Amino acid sequence: MNLASVKTSLGEYPEAESFYRGALGIMEAWYGPGQPDTAACLTIFAHTLILEEKVGEAEALAERALKIQERTYGAVHPYVAYSLDTLGKVATKRGDLTAAKRDLTRAIEIDRTLFGEESHFTAAVIADLAEVYLREGQDARAEAMLSEAVNVLVAKFPPGDGHIGFAQIICGHALLREKRYVEAEKQLAAGYEILAKQAHPPADRMLEAREDLAAVYDALKEPDKAARFRDLK
């Protein structure tokens, strides 16, 4: 599982998936399929599957994990929040924004209770919820949440961490929609640079970032920079 986590941090998702499957097989055989140790592996594995766009399998694993964790730990526990965040990401991918807001809001409430507002756990889920608000057209609300989340993540994670890159790209998208082009360029360029250094950066997020950067540079009257990002498609 540790090797899988390292591979995920490096953006090497197929290799991470292979390690997670191996770890899950061992844990199910040793602890049993309905035990909390196994459930922890299920949720972490599900996050990597989401990055690979394997949403259906990720949802099944996260739902199974959540049932085990709520039965074992109760309603307020870090593992419960993590599974809810995973399910919120899945719902966002599927376009079920009502379910996404429900699961992510509950995860944020748990993290705030346990860790506080300035925790990177809370900030990461706030960024996920902000993306849902962006999809609903609530740009100003999403941007305020994302700016706060990025500041926390930058303070808590080492430079170049993928969590920062993801949040910066989403924040840049919100700023672009508000026509705050200079601020958008700063966030988008920084986030894009982080994810571009990964061995297997998420294709959908990279495409969105390139499209946004091209739009920003068009607005800033820098056609050469805009063309460079369009040519990367």
C-alpha cells in the first residue's frame, strides 16, 4: 500500500493500481472482506481508480468501505470523511451534483469537527465541493472557497504536491470565469506545471488547464502563448 501511495503521488496510476490490487488481496485474505483494515485500503484504492476514470469500480469500493467504517467507528471519523469525499468525487464525475454536495458537505463537517478549518484534510474537500459549485455556475462562491483552500494546501504540503496542482487549476478556472485574467493565469500556470511533471498526469484535467490557459492568454492579448497551449492538444 505504501508503494501504491508513492506511485499515485508521482502520477504513475497504472503501477499504483497494480500495487493496490495486490495489497487488497492480501488484506481481504488476512483480515476478512468486512473488516476496517480492509476498508481503509478500499477507500485509498478508490481514489486512484477515480484518477484513472474507473468511476464505477471506485464507487463500489467506496460504498463498501463507508458501510464498514460507519459500523465500526460511527458517524464522525476521519475514515468516514475520506470515504464520503471519495463518493463525492464519483458523484461529481457522474454529474449527480446533488449527491456530490451531500457527501462532500458531510465530509467537510466531519473534518472541521476533528481537525479544524486550517487542516489540509478540510481544505482538500472544500476544493472538491467548490468544483461542484462551479458546475452549478456559482463562480464567486467557488472562487472564494478555492482561494482559501489553495492557501492552506500550499502551507501544509511540500512544493509540487499534486493536491496543490489540482486545487490551483480549479481555482484558475473559477477566476477565468470571473474574468480575473491575471490572477487566473498565475493559478493555472502553477497548477499545470505541477501536474505536467507527473509521469501520468490526468488527461482530462490537463486538457481543461490548456484550454483555460489559452483563453486567458487570448484575453491578455498574448496570442503566441495562447497558440502554444492550443498546439499541445
